[in-house]
Amino acid sequence: MRRVIRKAFFIWNFREEEKWINEMSEQGLHLVDAGRFRYVFEEGEPGAYRYRLELLQNYPSHAESADYIAFMEETGAEYVDHVDRWVYFRKKAADGEFDLYSDINSRIDHVGRILTLIRILAVVEGICVVMELLAGFVGHVEAARPIAGFLACFEVLLLMGWKKVKAIHDGLVRERAIRE
Amino acid sequence: MEAIALTEAVYYILLSLDRPLHGYGIMQNAEQLSGGRVRLAAGTLYGALNTLLEKGWIKALEENGRKKEYEITELGREAVRREILRLRELLSNGEMITKGWDA
């Protein structure tokens, strides 16, 4: 039996998303298909899998990513699906612990990658806000004003998300000063 | 040569590659060598292997089937030797100082 659940997570809530997918798996609903705001689960034995979510440097179709995914599969993980550069891996719980990273440097790299993505989105979004503001208040295009307002709200959200991930990143960097 | 400290992951990867192994073999070997303490996660291992290849400390062997195997090079051995000297210094200094703590 398959079950489709629609749910949205912002980029900066990647930890919450991973936690939710694992909680679903604990209840016997295993993720088999991930889309934008859409998750397909298959019913099975509760707690049979552990899931991990990762932002890759390149799209999964890229040679480097394909090489990485093949490597993950060699080590017993299963590639479930991807949404843009986000990939979902799982491993049978019976095969033991499943972590993507085992040292602080690789964790910092991963969080840094997410931070860069949010930063790019925030810059692009910021430019859009300025353009709409100019159109609305300098060019006197009335319709641009509510759009500017809407985009500005989203920009604030992005900046809050950036701050959240930055705090995670900086915490890890501080930790690195004293340990591996 | 600049004095560098290897990460625990790199140290165990280099030791494991004393004989040709593929990725999963390295993970198993490192865990076994360390008595179950060191568990290399695949993402960390993958990144470290690529960096070690670039530095020439390990080499990739001809692919047999789909799994790529790796082996340590002379440069890699040199890095391990230097690391052992460093560890020996750490250990002897640590023991010398802490010896007096429980007296």
C-alpha cells in the first residue's frame, strides 16, 4: 500500500525534514518517492530503514554525483530519490548505524553547501525586490507594489532561514577548534 | 616538510590501504582495527579518498567489475611514518606529565 502525503519544508529545515521522514519510517511508512512538497510512502515493517538527506554539489545526473551515489550504494545504502540537488538515501536498520558523515569537517562542508544555496537564493530574491520597488515607486507601476511586498516578505523568511543555518555552521566551526 | 596532523579518518584509511580495498572494505577494516571505535561514514570516506588521490597518497587500481579499489603509495607511507613520530611524541609527553597526577 502506498500513501501520498503533501508537506512542505523550507531548505533551512532540512534537519526537521530528515527527522520527519525517519519518524514516518518508525511507524512503518517508508519513503520511496520524493517530489516538491510531495512524499510517497510505502507501508512496511516499522523501523526497517534509516533515512538520510543530503545536498549534493551537483545534480544527481552529473558524473561526479553519479560516482558518489554508486559509492554510497557499494557501502550498503540505497538511493531513494532526489529533488533538485537534494538526495534521499536509506539503509536497512538491521545493517547498523547510518550516517553520511563521521567527522566534523565533512559536516561543516555539508552545512556550508546549504548555506551557500540559501545565500544565492537570498541575493536573487533581493534583486527581485529592488526591481519591483523601483517599478512600483519610481516607475509608478501600481501593480508592482503588492508584488514587491510579497517578495520582501519572502526575503525576510530567507534571511531568517540563513541565520538559522549559519548558527548551526558557526557552532560546528567553534567545535572544530577543539576536536576533530 | 610542514608538520601536519592527520585526521583519524585519514590515518585509518591509509593503514587500511596497506592492501587493496574498495570503499566498503575500508570502512570494515577501520572498524575492526580500532576495535569497533572508528566508524567511517560513507560521505566522509568518499571525500577523504578523493583528497588522498589528489595528493598522491593513495592510488586507484584497475577497476575489477564496478567496485573501485585503492592502495597506499610511497608518499602515503611517508605520511603515516611522520604521523607515527608525531603520535609517539604526544604519547610520551602526555604520559610523562600525567604520571605525577595520581601519585
